[in-house]
Amino acid sequence: MKIKILSLFILITVTAFSQENSKEPVFKKRVLESTEVDFLASYYNQDGSKSAVSGGIGSEKLTDVASNIVVAMPLNDDDVLTIDLGISAYSSASSSNINPFNSTGASGGAENGNDGKITGNKAVASGPYGTPWQASSGASKSDQLVSVMANYSHSSDSRNFIWNADVSFSNEYDYTSVGFGGGIASLFNEKNTELSLKVNAYLDQWRPIYPTELHEYSKYGSNFLNQGYFSGVSVLDQNGISTTNYLPSAFQTVNAVNRNSFSASVGFSQVLTKKLQVSFFFDVLQQQGLLSSPYHRIYFADKANFYIGQPEYISNYESTSNAGVYKLADDIERLPDSRFKIPVGARLNYYFSDRFILRTYYRFYSDNWDIQSHTASFELPVKVSDKFTVFPMYRYYSQIASKYFAPYETHLSSEKFYTSDADLATFDANQYGFGVNYTDIFTAGKIWKFGLKNIDFRFNHYKRSDNLNANIATIAFKFVMQ
């Protein structure tokens, strides 16, 4: 594979340079006339009932607010430097349940006004409690992601050959990523044909966070029910009886915390007629390292159930009416340390007239975890005036589950790999949306030295067959330095 990619790189480069050398000098227009600044903002919310943090059931409520500033600066006639700074902040009921118990500090019994007394064998409101259907007040309820990316691109004098290189960095509480990559593109046939190659590498590192009960087990060993967080806290069995039999012996902390991702993408674009353009892409992606999420719980069908909280809710644990008990995990998600992905797809754009354009997209995806998926989408921009364009959008997605997936409490402890993350399950999804675009090529509206060139607003509603629903709204402003 590496030899084939290198050969393609050499072929595109040699062909492009031979074209450059075979032509007379031409007038050279600047790639980017002046500095452009984009301000982007988005709001996302979702809700569902299959939280991976709670082993495949529970609230998936999440809100995320993100913003980016992208500055593209011409360094000279041929070169452009682009800087992308981003920050996002989320609040999640699902991730809050890494520690689902409402107490803070160690045992939490006295802090909640309850000393965890036992009447006979029956536990009575034993200290901290939680539920997979509500958000906890723990620190993992929210987090922030900060990212920065720099891209440098160079165009040949004829503008028929372009190369670029980029580097990126992002960080959040439990994860850091460093990336770098580059690409080349060559245009032929009076720029009606384009052949491109892109490669990227991301070197990521986890700082693993484990579910509270498993963290305590890893810290104190088999005597953990008498120490740390669980000191003075009653653990309940399926009948609501206090017990000391909970022992998640399958759990071990992860050894490797790195995740490395490498990708290569080949693209081909062709203008067939004045109205019809098609493009194709073929990607190869390889991931290695810790590919599971250390805070995703697993419950085994062949293991006894244990809880912390209010015993009267045990019988309806899987119902949203459960307001006060949480099941303790048997283990965390375990997945192979390598994954090979192949997406292949195509785009077709048809220009009906100056006012109507049809944009279509299709992608097929397959990997060695046995996931296969199909994605199809269309967008229909309608130019309603010289400055305004509106466009409806639709996207359909269908996926076949990974061989490592099983729903809540159906995995067996004898299995080597297991996950109850619904993102790896079988499902269909529909996304409906619309957008409004404002463009002023003369940039009449101005803020200081910058003229407003474009405003783009989009709204989409996403609905999945497993009852996950989401909404996302984005808005972008493009300014050009005068």
C-alpha cells in the first residue's frame, strides 16, 4: 500500500512539473487577493436512551457549543497560510455518569444526611445514589476542547499544481491529539480534470478515566468496599439486600494509552459538460492503539447484578422512572488495538440554470470490525436573488453492526472483545435541514478594515432508528480585508 501511494505521488508530481515546463509563461493572478477571516459558531443538542457510559441504557442528553476563527493570509502571489483556532464546550448527562453518584468526597453518606444504616438485611437509602436516566453533578459532566491547526499551501505559476502541508493540536481533559499531513493536486485539460492525493497522521494520547466503582477497585484491590469512596456505603444485590459480594475481577486498567491514526485519500474530479461535474474518492485509514473508551461500562449476562442507591428502584432499573439506583459495572469496553477502514464515494453536481443546482453525494464504508455503511445525501441550492440562496438538505445513513457489539447486559464474560456503544450497532438515520446563504461580492458591509462577503446559516434535525435525536445549527461569517 505504501509503495502504491508513493508511486501515485511521483506520477502526479512528475506529470504536473512536465506540464509546467512545456508551457510558455502566463499571467499569474494571486491565489488569494487579501486576508480572509471566517467566524464560525455552532450549537448542538441531542437526547437518546442508549448511553455507552451506562452500559447501553440511560440518558444521552448532550449540548455542545463550538466556535472557530479561521484566518487565511496570502504570503505572496503563490502561497497562503491558514490558521484555524477552535474551542467547544459541552455538557453531557451520559459522561456525567462516569461517577453517577450524587455525593462528593469519599463515602458521601454523612454528607447527604444519611449514615447508611441497615435495618435487618434491607438497606435504607444507603448514602450516595444515582440513575442512568439523569445527569450527575460530577466533574465529568462538562468539558472543553481547544484546537489549533495551521495549513501552508503553494500553487505553481500556472495554478495547475498545488501542494500543502498542515499541523494540528487539540486537547481536552482526558485526551490530547497531535496531527500532521499534506497533499498534492494536479489539474489537467484546462483545469477540467483534477487528481489529488492527501495523507494525514494523528498521534493521540488518552489520560484514562474509569467508572468510579472500577477506579476504586483498581486502587484498593479486593478490599475496596471498605476503603475510599465505598467506605460506609451499602452495595445492594438484585433483591435490595446489602452485600459484600461485588467483585469486578474482570477489570484491569489499560496498559497502552496511545491511539495513532494514519490515512490516505485519492480524489478524482472531472467536469463532463458545462452543467455536469463528477468526483470520486477512495480512502484508506489505519488505526492502532487504545481504540476503546475506558469509561464505557459493560454488564455481563452471566454475572450477578449489584447496585448503589435506593432499593425500591431496582425492579424498574431500565425504566426512566428509576430515580435513585445505579448498577455497578462488571468491566469496561474492550476492543481490538487495530482497525482498518475503507471509505469510497462519489459526488455529482448538476447545474440546471443560474438559479438551480443539484448536489449529490454517496459513500460506502467498510472496516475489519465488520461495520458496513451507506450514506446518501443531496442539497438543492435555489438562488432567490443576486445575494440570497436557500437550500433544502437531506441525508440518509444505514449501518450494519460491528461483530463486537451487543446490547445492554447481553455480552458474556468469556468473550475477549465487547462493547455496548450504540454507535457501533445496526441502525438507520435520517437528517433533514435547510440553509440560507448571503453573498455580497462587493463587500458593502464593513467592520473596521474588513468587508462582509458571506453569511451562511444551516439547521439540521437528525433522527436515528434507536431513538437518538439531535439538532444542530451553524452560522458562518466571512470577512475580507479591504
